[in-house]
Amino acid sequence: MKIITTILCLGTAAFAADAIHVSAGAQLRVTGTNATAAYSIDNDCAEVEVDGGVVIISGKRPCTTHVVTLADGTTIEHEVFVSPRPEQLERIKAARMHEQGMQESGYISTMYSSDPGQVETTLNMSRTQGGHTASVAVSVANGHSFSPEKRQTALPLASLRFASSSTTVTLLDSFVEQSPLTLSGTDLRGLHIQSGPWFLHAGIASLTNFRQRMFDPDPDRTIDAGYRFGLTRHSGLIASTQWVHASPSYASGRSGVIGSLMYDYLNPERLRLQLELGMSEGAAGAGLFDFFGSKDRMQVRVRSTPLHFPGLSAAPARGFQGSGNWTHQLTGTLGVDFSGTRDTYRLLDGTTQANTSAAARMQWRLGHFTLSGGFDHAELSRRNAEAIVSNAVPVGLAFDTQHFGNSIQYQYRRNDAADLGSYLVRDSMRINSGPVRFTFYGSRQTQAPTLDYVVGNVPGLRQALLEAGVTATTPEDILDFIRAHADLIGGGLITNLNLNLAPVRNEYGGTFNWTVRRNLLSLDFGYREVDDQRIIGRVTSRLGSGSLSVHLTPTTTLDVTGSLLETQAPGSVLRTPLLAIGLRRQLGSVPGFLNYFQQLGWIRGEVFVDEDGHTAGGMEGVTVVLDGVRRTHTDKSGVYYFHSVMEGKHSVDVEYQSAGSYIFTTAPHVETDENTVVNFGISTRKALLFGSVRNDGGLPLSKAVIHITGVKQEQIRTTDNGSFRFNLTNGGTYTVTLDAQSLPPSYDFNSFTPQTAHVEVNEPARVDFVVRAFRSIHGTVTCTGAQLDNSKVDLRIDIGASVVIVDGDGKYKISNLSSGPHDLTITYGSTHLTRRVELAADPVSLNGIDFEVCTADPLAQARSAAVGR
């Protein structure tokens, strides 16, 4: 009983206050009011009803309105604030950001990895508006990854970036792709500035990408600065100078200064061309040609540097590297592809390794079948042994459908090093159905090339490098491995690189994938076994892996990955397990400090006391809300200020509460751009006379003129929702008149009359006008093959209605109809027809509602009538 009494008191107290608060989409039940009736000034903002003396207020959308209740013969008016719920605030913010072209995204993740035995936490956030972007990314790794006795902390990633259409500034880490001879695909930690044609990169670099410790004690150091001279809309000359201080920890780096001049042409739709000349201790050159055509794609890359040419430890290896490929589509089903590479590398021991490859392929698609064939040539140099020179002729046949696929390949290869011929046979199969997918493959190869090497302790890379070596089973695979890891080979992190031939190699494996709808869960398994029957004995490598990804919530994902690599050689077994567990959460918004670095503005104004249109001073402590999220209060002078306002449209709302009666003399909700002044006026409550103008179909009539006469005379036009409102200084009795000339055409001016209302302060009155719209139905009654006798036609509309007159020509007209459905029934002799017609709320004159009463054709009798909308 005590609880019930408390609830009743709270409800009464809430309603006794002048302002009522309710959330959008929620209901507030107020008891103890003894109300018999209630209505809302704006039903689109909040609805109100009375149920057994309980006032029920339902919030519709964030806004401010008034409700009026009638209790014991007294009317009471209250202001209602409808506030957004927390989830609505997020949607409002998202909608506002979309209107302004803003995007916010980010994630935070934590992952444990057994290689290199550490926990790594990453935070990545980005905010974009128009041409301005601010982003931050930080990754901290901590664990026993580098020393079994001492715990280490590393900073693999730290970056703060601000970008506009003409200027980009990045602090700490940035992936730099400046030119082939200076900074080419380099992770550089320092300061990066690009402003118009000028650019600057200054910082340090590490071959291990700062994964071993927080700060590398002896990293590479470099400064690269330059200027782009524009030649045409698509081309320019880039002049730059790079200073390099290479770390003595890695033998691949060289200290010095490089002067570079590069011609750059870019037509994004067709062609990219770069030609660079570098000078230091000797001349170096590089070039890029990339062409896109409707049937052709051609790409050529070359780079040549002398042995002592300066460069970072992670820079491409010195020597000559060249690659090219050309793809041409002869017909819609027949295509050819040509590719080739030539690489020379200067190794750590001073020797040079040169590798060459060339390939030609042709593919012909015939429905579900694909025929392929071609020619391969490869030359791989070996330490203390004759180079492996092989020529191969591969052919293949593939069959592919939605749920099944199979590919058979045969290749004959001749290895000049052993003066032996060899072959490779491989079969691959795919089966998938819905979310499940299986693949299986097996192959047998003779005189197979093998790749052996020793991997240094590179945190986070050792397992990947070992697995990459297992999968390199052809000369082309080995060439790709050496090209991809040339910097690690040159830096001494991959040593004792040896190429050999295994008389027989057997390989088989498969994968399994299961993905639940919308990627809520993804499960992957894979297995691969390579059995090399070498002269020294059998060497078997087995690689098993699995991964699980689960969306715990719409924004949170759990990832689990594991693998085990086992290599068995005569007299030894090497096992390298890997386990990684990670948790990732998407972020819907980013910290406000990112806003300070973008192009920002302000919104300010004043909340003032309005006395009959004149300012009577500012109001202190009034709440002003920006975009439904940011809030501030007015100072002693009634002034408020929002700083760091993004470019674009914004909403500004004012919220005010008072024990006395008051009204807003300006709109409490305003849409405006940044850098504008928005003022709000508040006045004491006046006598309120309000109402609406609608037609008899419930359609609101906007811009209708309402006149009031009495103590004073005023007029106003109705709003878009047909409502009107007079805030009157003096109470009394008023005559309210609707100006018929302000109504749209096709309305009955005699369907409404002036009304009388009595209002006082806190005793509002409501006056509603309902105007009848002209609606009519026209048609013709016909009798094919005979003369229509209109005296025998019995045409009626709706049940109980009188007979509709049909003239001698069969024409009829029915007027003064309400909106909604109407049933027309006609009887002529033995013919009886019924048709339903729908009339819209708007005025309408519906023609062509015809009846055929004599034909025997039922389709002609049932011709459909047009329906009013």
C-alpha cells in the first residue's frame, strides 16, 4: 500500500509541475488528476488520452508541445518536453552526420599470439567530413616474445593523421610510396607533410617494423624532401633529395645522399608512366609502365641500382629487378597472358644471385569447361652448384558449376641441371552447398625443386616465413618467395638459402569452410602435406590450420586461429605451433579531440525575454542543445556558444522550464549552418486560442486564414498540418472565422460557420473547422444492341440511398459524397451489377464509371472503374 501511495504522489507531483518530460516512443501515465478529457496542441509531437481519470501522454518525436486537461470543470495547460532516448540520440547523430557528409568509424582489438608470445592491443579511429579527415591508430605489444627472462614492450604502430584536399600531415608511422629509388613501400616513423606540390618525410625505419622493442636503439634514419612541378593536367616532374643513415645492425642498408628526378604521368582511366633517374655513388634508374585497355592490360617495372647506392635496410635489394606482364583478350572466351621477370640480388656474403622466369598462357572457356596450355621457363641460381634451368609445357582442363568444380593439370618439365625430364600431375576438386565449402587436391611431381633456409628470430614473422617455404613447390613459387622477401634475405634475417631437386614429391591437402548467414559465424580448417623423397632421405612437412570467427554482438567479434607446422627430416623433427586469440569491437563514434584538427566553425546566440516583440534582457541557465547531442547553458547575459562546429547543417534546440506559465516566441527548434547566430525568445504565457482546419476526409488544410474578433482583432494562417495558434495578451470571448477565400478550390463554403470561444490565461480554448470537399461520380449506362429505357434503370449508391437519376442519354451524376469506399448497384430488367469505388480525401470528380446492362459478355459488364486516389 505504501508503494502504491508513493507512485500516486509521484504521478500527481509530475503533473502538477508546469513542464512534463517524456521520452520519444515511451508513455507517461499520470494518476490522481481526476481528468475527464485531454488533448494535445501537436499530435505529431505527443499524443494524450484519458483512461479512468489517468492521463496518458505518449511521446512521438523529440520536440516541445503543450497538452490541455479538463478536470472538475477547469482547464489546465502544461508544456511537454519530448526527449530522445539514448539509442535515438545515436541515430540522430548518425543521421546528422550523414546529412553533413560525415563518417566516423573505428575499432579496438586485443589479441594474444603464441608467436611471439605476446598480447597486442590496437586502437584505430577515423573521422571524415567532406574533404577533411582525421585518424589515429595505436598498437602496443607486450609479452615475453623476445627474451625468456625479460618482458618486452613494443610499439608496432603509432599514427596520427590529418588530411584536407591540399594538405596532409602525419605524425609517427606512415606507409610511404614516394618513388622506386628513394622511399618505396617503406614504413617510416616520424613526420610526414604534403602541402600542395611540397612533401617532406623525416624519421626512422626498422627492418623488423618496430616489433622487437618500444624504440629501436639503432634504426635507419632518413629525410626525404621534394617538390612537384606541374607540366600538364596529368603529368609533372618530381625533384627530391634523400639523406640516409643506415643502421649497422643490418648489412643491407647503405648511408649517403640521393638526388632524384622523376617524370610522372597519370591518367587514372588508361595509363600510368613513371621514369626516375637517381644520382649518388653512381647512377640508378627505375621505371613503371601500367596500361589499361578494353581488351589489354600491360604492366612493366624495372629498377637498377649499383652495389653502393644508398638505401634503407628495408629498401629493395640492389642490383637489377625487372618484371612485366601482358594480358590480351582475343575474344569473349579466349585470352592469352605473357609474363617475365629478371632479378639479380647482392647477398650478405658478397655473392650475386640471378633468377629469370618467363611464361606464356592461353585459356579458352567453353561453357562450364576451360582449356589451358602454355610454356614456362625458369632459371634459379644456387649456392655452390649449377643453376637450375627448367622448361615446362603445362596443359589443363577445368570444369566449373555453382556447386562443383574439378581441375586436372599435367605438366612436363625438363631440368637442365640434372639433364632429366620430369612431370607434374595435379587434381583439384571443389564442392560447395549453401554455407559449406570443401576443396581437395593432390599432386605428384618428379625432379621437384626444394627451398631450404634458416629464419632468424623475427617476432610475428617466423611462422609465416616457414609456412611460405612449405608452399613454394615450383620454380615459379620459389622465385616469388625470393622476390617478396629480398629485403629480409639482404638484411640477414633469412640465411643459408639453398635450392635443390627432390626426385619425387607427393602433395595433398584440403580445406573446409562454413559461414553462417550474415557472417555471424565463420569456421575454416585446412591441411597440407608435402612429402619430398630426397637423396638424403624423406623430408615430410605437414601444415594444419584452423580459424573461428564469431560475432558475439553486432559490434563485437571473437577470432581464434591456430596452426601446427611439423617438418620431419632424417634424424630430426621440427614442430612450430601457433595460437592466436583476439577480441575486436567496432566503435560507432570517435573522441571529440579529432574535431579540433578539421575545418571548424561556431554557432552562438542569445536566449532573451520577449515582451511584446521587444527584448527585455537575457535569460540565464537555459539549456541549448546542438544536434541532439552537445549541450550548453546560457550565461548571465543569456548568451550561449558552441565551438568546434563542423561544416554543414545543424539543429539547435532550446529547453526551458519554469514554475510560471510561458511560451516560446521563436521556434524552439532551428536548422542552420555553422558560423551563424541563432536567438531564442521566451515570453510569459498569454491566453491560448488554438485549433485546426481539416476537410471532412481528415485532410489538413494549410495556409487557410483564420480571423478572430473580440477584445482584439488578429489573423493567422494555418501551418502545414492544418493547425493554428493565437497567443493573446487579454482573455475574453472571441469570434473565430475561417476566411473562405483562402481555401483551395472545390470546397463547400457553406459547410462551416464562425464559432465563439472564451479564453483566459491557463484556460485555453480550442476551435476546429471541418470543411466539406466536393466529390462526385459521373458515368454512363449503356445498352448495346437495344434502346436504353432510362425509366427502368434502378441505380443506387450505398445501402439505403435513394435512386440516382439517369437521363435519356444514360448519363448520371452523384454529388456531395464523402471520402472512402462507395458501392454502386444498378438493376435493369434481369441484369444486376455492383461496383465499388474509392474516393480520396481530396476533392475529386471521378468520371468514366460506366455500366453495360444489355450485353451477355460478362467481361464487358464487369469493366473496372477508375478509383479515386
